[in-house]
Amino acid sequence: MNRIRLVVLFGGRSAEHEVSCVTAVSVLRALDPLRYEIVPVGITVDGRWVQATEAQRLLANGAADALPAALEASGEELEPFAAVAPAKAFATETTVVFPLLHGPFGEDGTVQGLCELADVPYVGSAVLGSAAAMDKIVAKQLLAAAGLPVAPYVGFRETPPAIDLGWPVFVKPANLGSSVGVNKAHDQAELDAAVAEALRYDEWVIVEEAIAGREIECGVLGDREPQASLPGEVRPSRDFYDYQDKYETGAAELLVPAPLDDGLTVEVQRLAIAAFQAVRAEGMARVDFFLEEGSRGLLVNEVNTIPGFTPISMYPRMWEASGVPYPELLDRLVQLALDRHARRAGRVGRTRNARGAPPGR
């Protein structure tokens, strides 16, 4: 069997650069070298695309922590289009791009658009789904329009309106993840400070009602017929599940599967698939919920189209518990990318007609 040339994109310009590097470490270690010709491509914090050959040496030597610095020092610079498009030397092989870029300039439809222009299959949601899910305000509008339960929120651009959600509230940049720039405000002074910090990362800000409930997550895998994993539950060790709890202390309690009764498990899975479809996600996503027991029940919080793949990340753990081990999960995601690309190849607007002219001319 011919190997698939798999371009693994990681790093990136967003504040989640280090998280992306950790994610890439796990994926690169799990990929089968007999099945894939692995081509790691890193993006530095200042936006340079580099051939990350040093990454493979660092991984082999167990020096994954040095990966971000190695990207910055790399002189093997690439043009972005050339990095994802198959070179002439690889013309006889199948190339797939696996974006592991969290946050803006990677998870938001930008890299997905580049892959579309290059006519290369890529893992995960397409341009629309990536952009819609990345923007927390747009995502909540789509979820609400689909009739899904969401908590009260206020979204605004730069200048906050009057906010009447009670105290406390959560303040977040609209287009970021991994709890970067997120703060809990208990009064107006804390709200003002939290908005100022969120505006350092994005010109759009969302303020949400603070929900006193359990944090439930569910993985979705597939495209036209998506499937939901067994749910998991996050029990933070701090006031909320912040960046430190996620990536630094490892003190949060992660329960997979979540201790839910059968009926609630089915409802989480149903809502996860509905949320996945509402934002036009494809391939994979992790859907996050709050569970207010005895009150409003399940509330959809976010849809993450490039969930973490670190050793402690919930997405692969939930699928492992659902009978899909980590290497098989990666294989299925690559196959979904190939299937979508083949399915769309003959669509009008994506090809030229028999005479070689654009359709309709």
C-alpha cells in the first residue's frame, strides 16, 4: 500500500502556540510510519512557516519541551502555499494536511481556505464551520437559531454595552480558546479589567452568565453521519477550568466516561451532534456543556473544531472509552478528509468543464 504523505501543521501565531506544539507531539508519536510519510511543518509565533525536521529529532530524543524554541531558530523557511500543496516530487502520492493549530490563524478557517485553494484534502471542518465555531458569538447565535439551549450572553465589539447578567460573569475574547484571556468578574471593576484584557486578544468580546453546574464534554466524529462518543466530565481544581488547570498543574479531575445516567448520556450525545451540525462542523469536534441539575439542565457552551490531542486531552480519551483507540482515531480522521475531498471534487465551481473553460462560460 502506498503511504499517504501527511503534512502535520502545528505551532501558529495565536496565543495557543505552545498548546498546539504539545498536541503535535502526541499526534506525531502516534502516527504509523508504515502508513504515513510524515511531514511536520511548524509555524512560528511571528508567522514564519518552517520545515520542522528538527521536530522529529527532538521527539526521538524525548525533548518535546524544546519544540517551540526549535521552531523559532529554524532557518528552513517555506512558502505557506508550497508547504501544503504537493510538490512535483510527491505528485504520485496522496497528500493530506492535518492542521493542529489552535485559535486564530489556524482553527478559524484561514488555513482551511489555503488548503481549499491548493486543492488538498485536510482534516477537520471546512472554512465555514471552522470560522463559525471559532467565533463564540456567532456560534451561540447559530446554536440558538437551531433551538439548542445556551446560557444568556452579551457580545460586543470593543465598546461594552450595558450588561445585566447578574454576578459573577465570564469574560472571554470571542476568537480564542484554551481559556486564554478568560476571566471571572464579580463586580463592575473586575468586569472592566476583564474586558480590557480580552481586548488584548480580539476586538470582539463575549460576556456570559456564570453557570453553577457540572462541566460535561462530548466528542463528535464523522461528516454526513456524525457519531458521538461517551461523554466525559471535567472537575476543575480551581475556581474554573483555566489555562493552568488545563495545561500546567494537571490537577483537574477528568472523568471518562462521565458519571451520568443512561438517559442523560443519550441526551448529551444528541445535543452534541445537533450542535456539531448547527455550526456546520465536519470531521471532528468536542462539544462542551454545562449541566445545571434540577434547573435548566444541559446548556451548550462551545464547539471546538480542533480539540486538543495531548495525553490528557478529553477528545481522544472519550473516543478511547467509546472503543476507538488513539491511532485508529487519527486514521479515521485522515480517511474522512480523503472522502470529503473525493466527494466534492466534481462539484460545479471546483473544477473546469470538458472544454477546459470555467462552468457556465
